[in-house]
Amino acid sequence: MNCCGKMICSGCVYAVQSRITKKKHDICPFCRTSAPASNGEMIGRFEKRVEMNGAQALYDMGCIYRDGDCGLPQDHAKALEFWHRAGELGHAESYGSG
């Protein structure tokens, strides 16, 4: 999750989505934070987790830069930099990205 950095299983995603009503927003099952309203808000959350050296956030930012998602430019060099930092923090999957 881009709000708290937790990984959730498909069952948790299903549970949250089944509780959504017209009055409630999609929320994180861990920290109860609402889903980001815009790409800018989502990137801001990732950047906050990156500043805290969150390995998953570093990996995700690398993927965003690789694909040019969320309004950011496609930048393979920057993606590689994020993946190396994530790998150094123990995120093994980041070494196989690209």
C-alpha cells in the first residue's frame, strides 16, 4: 500500500472492497487511510516512504519511472537507481526488474 508501505493479500483486498458503500471510500485495511485522490497524491505518498528508506516504496517508484506512470516521465536510469537502493535494503525482486 502506498500509504503505510504494507503488503496485503488478495483476501484483504476483497474484504475491503466488499465493505465499501456509497458513503465510504476505498481504505487501507492497516492504517485506514483513504485511497489517493490523484496521481500527485499517490506519488507524494511514495516519496514519503522513499525518504524513510522503505524498500517496497523504492521498488514501486522504480517501476513507475520504468513505465512512465502516474504523470512521471519514463526514465530507465532513475528506475535503476531506485531498484538498486531497494535491493540494498533487502528487496530481492528489485534486482530482477527492468
